[in-house]
Amino acid sequence: MKDEQFPEFREALLSWFAKFQRDLPWRRSQDPYRIWISEIMLQQTRVAAVLPYFERFLERFPDVRALAEAPQEEVLRLWSGLGYYGRARNLHQAAKQIVASHGGQFPRSKSEVLQLAGIGEYTAAAILSMAFDEPAAVLDGNVARVLARLEAVRGDLREPQRWRALQTRADELLERKVPGDWNQALMELGAMLCPPRAPRCLLCPVRQFCAARKLGIAEELPQKRKKRAPAAVELAAAVFLDADRNSLVLPPPASSAESQTDDYVPSLVAKLWHFPTVPAGGHPETALKSFLAASLPLENAKVLRLEALGKVRHTVTYRRITVWPFLVRTKIVPRLTGAKRIALDQILDLPISNLTRKVARAALNHETAV
């Protein structure tokens, strides 16, 4: 697209956005707090999944001070099920930074925003443009895909030099009079009409400017990146249950140094509360009994009766996980420093990963069926 076409291109896209944009709760004001929360939640997560979490989160933490003063466990509980829990921890830490260093006011300079936990170039540009009308162009996956088709850019878009070139182009196209609307319009176009597969070119308000469409290669771009092959991981988990239907969950692991194998790392349980879990090593029941005998104050742990609950499958970044959960009935749930003795049906209310949630539901379904 030639520079002299920029005004027409901008007008067409902004007119489309004004008429067809989705009514999303974080678009109803320029409150930097709401915009910040939404941007963090939307990282690697679909809008439909974010909406109920956003509403609940804002109801409990209506402003940055409420978030900063809350216990981290409560923040994680409100985030539970949304995944990528490092986002919630960073959000909580950044709220504390904003209160301590900026008097509870979201900073307005890019350098200060980038010092906040969990905020990078894209998120900083998004917040500054949408909340404060700062002329900062965003570049995320949606925007990069739109630009790649507009300019018929081939190759891996995430290759550093190519990504920098796309950022330069985004900066050139930016409508500096309404940078927030402009950034949202480009992202909306990528999400609604220019998705990764089957772009809806006939409905696109800027199709006349699209080089990929003219060349007939819109569906071929952007070119697929070579994906890393997923690693298969097998785990065994113990769900203790006493006569009062109490169970046992272990505290969030502090670091991968706590594990003795590369297969079991804190990322698999998202550093949250979890059932006693161990790499299965091809023999889930044997591995779990050995783990329980070595880790918990149990008598005759190796002769415990384990009831298989059926395998649970879970996928997380480059890992395909199979969990073999076992129900362990016992008179008294073992006591362990830092662990929680809690009713099985209340575990779902704790800050737990989706992996742990699936195991808990498997146990609850089994008990309901018995």
C-alpha cells in the first residue's frame, strides 16, 4: 500500500469499527485499570472465555488498591480456570508496584509502564493508547496477520527482523488522532474478518488495499511456523478420602528444584494447590505408592488400596499429559506441614489448575456413581 493511500485506508477501517465493533465491557470507558486487566486476561485466551472472569474479577477487585491489598491466594482463586497463572501473579505484583510507586495511579510514561510486572511492549502500547490516547501502535498476532496480508509478507512473522519490520509498518499506519480506536480496529479486523483460517475477504472494509487478496494468496498467509513436537507426560495422582469426605491437597510448589525429574515440574500444576502427584514412569500405581511412602506420614503406604478413577487427559504448552488418578480411602487424611485437609467438593473453590480440577471432578463423579 502506498503512503498516499493511508488516509483512505484509515477512514475505511475506522468507519467499519465504529459500526461493527463488539460491545465488550472494557471498551465502555478509558479506565486504565479495566483496560489493563482485560489485556492481561486476553493474552493467549479467547474473548468468550475472558468475559465471565473479567466481570467477577472487577466485582471483587474494583480498583488497583483492592487488588494490591488482596491475598495472592484469593487473586489466584478468582483466576482459577483461566490458565497461565503467571499472569495473575504478575498482575498482583504490578498492582502493588502501582500503589507503592505511583500512588495508586496507573503510570502514563512508557518507561514506567514497562517496569510493571508482566507488561511488555504490546501491553504497554495497548494501555497507553486506549486509556491515555498516546500515539503507540500495537503489534500482536491479530495485527501482524492483518499487516502480513495487506503487504503480502511471507515467512515466519515472529522472526525478529520481520517482526521489527511489521512494527515499523504498524507505526506508519497509526492514526495518531485516535490511537486507541485505531489499535482496537486493527485487532478487531484480525479477530472478526481476517482470522488465521478462511479470511472473510468479501466483508473486509479494506480489501481493496490488500496485496495478498490481489495475488490470490490471502489464505496462504501468514505462513505456518514450524511447531515443536509435543512431549508425552504420564502422571499418577492420589485423591485421599476419609469417612467425612475430606481430602488432601499439597501447597503450591515453589520451584522446579522440588522435583526429582524433568517430567514433573511446577508448571504442570501451575504452582497452585494440587493432589499428591508423581511421574508415572510407565507404572502409575507402583510409582504412586512409592511416592506416598516416601513423602507422607503413612503406615504401610505400599499396601494401600488404590482405586483407579480412569485416566485424565490434559494438554499444556508442548506437553500432552495423561494423569492416572487413584482414590485412596483412609480413616484419617494424613497431616502434612503446609498441606490442606479439605472436603473433596470444596477443592474446586481453591486456586487450582485445570489439570487438578479435572482430577477432582473425576473423583467426585466416581463417588456420585458409587
